Amino acid sequence: MDGRQEIIANSTVALTVSSAAELETLVRPLKRKRLFKPRYISVAVNEYKVLSRVFNFPKAPRDEIRRNIISEACDLLSLPAHQIEADFQIFHSDQETTRGVFICAPKELVKNYLQVMDHARLIPLRLTDSIFARIDSLISINRELRNEGGCLVDLSLDNTIYFAVIQEKGCVFFRKVHYETPQEAKRAIIQTLQGICSLSPEKKIGRLYLVGDFEEQDELVMKAQEMSDVMVQCEPFNPNKAMVSRNNMFNLNLLRDCTFHPMERSLLMMIQYLIIIFLLLQVFVLAWEFEKQMSVRKALRTSVRPADYEHALKLQEQLK
């Protein structure tokens, strides 16, 4: 499943795209919806200018870690620091090191996505790398991957392979490989798995999760079984489901400084509901007051007879 199938839940639409132009094409039909129109949007991006890496720095304050990440992002994107948007997440920290992942992209690119969301009148919630959405979606299906760890090989996309290694409820390795031919893909898979094995003291992968089909599947499965203790073959999935969930492993967001935190969003929704309740009460009070005035007028008209009115006029003339 390529991720272009939108997911709408909790007033949020989630999409996976490869460019701002593709996002504009996909959100255009949403503007014509009258019922159940989403108000928020989360986007996973599979674009070469959106880069993600694992980091392992000496123990330091968050500000210094961010400066180190921005410095590394400058080298990756060949841009000055003021033109880069970045976010990071720490998975492990002890007295010596801090380990985690980060995402970076040109600010101009992020601005293009924001303009598309704004034009569609959708409130942006998240802009992240598609690899994180895919890992989170697989974890939501296979909980043991998060709890016990393992290696993920995602072959469900055309011309792209995703690798990830989960340990200690954190991500210690991930890689995105683009390929042109099946032979090139098979070589990349075997070399990457051998590299992952070399990182383990046992020189073997504990649990290997294989997603999707491959042209030379049988040979690949045999190689994978030799390098792993347990191999689990998973069905293709829609990565957009993870984009509307709050229980993900990854929370990286290139829009962190210009969107609502989930708690802030809940507070905003509560305020909106209170305003609606207040307006409804005002309408009820005004309707009650109007009904009361109409009742009084009706009572006055019915309580005075014509003869009494003529008698009152005669008394008024006599007093003059």
C-alpha cells in the first residue's frame, strides 16, 4: 500500500506524499466536502530533501544537542543554519551519551507545505518523514516489535526499501534505500542485513519483520532466515493510520513551532464547545424573553373589554 489512501479520524486527515504539489492535488477534493470535512491535517513526506538520521552525542543539555543537530543538518543539506528546520527526539540518555533521531529539511520546503495546508483551510498538526509513519504503523500491528525489539525490512513500496532496528523501545538504526532493478535491491538488502548483524554480539538478528513482496522473494527469505532467529512476514499496511494516533514511538515534527500540541488542541476544542454552549444559552434566554413579552401583550389585550375602554374614555372627558 503506497500511503496515498487518506485516513480521516478525529477531524484529522492523514496523507503520505512525495511533494507539495502532490499534497495540493490530494487535498483539493477535501475543500468541496460539506459533511464530515476534516479540520486538521498530518502529512508524512517521502522526499529527498527531508532527511532523517540517528544521532549519538556526548551527554549535553538540549540546547547544545540542538546546535549539534543543526550543524550536522547544515552539512547534509548544504544550507546555512537559518534556512533549516529541524526537530529531534531522545530515546536514551545516560551519564556519558545521548542517543536519538532527528529530522531536517529546508525552511523554504516546509513553507511550501504550510501554504498548501493553509490554502485548503486545514490546520497543520504534523509534517514528518514517511519512514517514521511506516515504522509506527507496523509497531501498532506488531506490539512485540516495540516491546521486544527487532529488525524491520519494508518492501511494500516501489523502488524504495525501508530498514529499521528497534531496541530498548527506541530506534537505533534506520535507512531508506532507493533502487532501480531487483538485483540492486537484493544486494542492498543483504548488505544492510549483514551490517546490522555485525552490530550484534551474536552476529545475528533476533526477530526480523519482512513486509511486502519481492521479485526474488524465495531467495531473499532463505538469506534472511540464515541471519535471524525468528522471521515474521507481515501484510502491507496503510502508514497513514499512525499519523492520527497519539501512541506512536516517534513524535518528530517539522511543524512543532507552528502548530498545536495535543493538549493545546484539546483545550482549544473545549473552549470552542463552551462558546457554542454559551451562544445556545443566549438564544434560549432571548427566545424565553420574547415569549414572555408576547404573553404579557396578549394578556393585556384580552383583559380589557371594549365597553371598559369606552367607559374609561368618558371618565377622562369628564375630568377635563
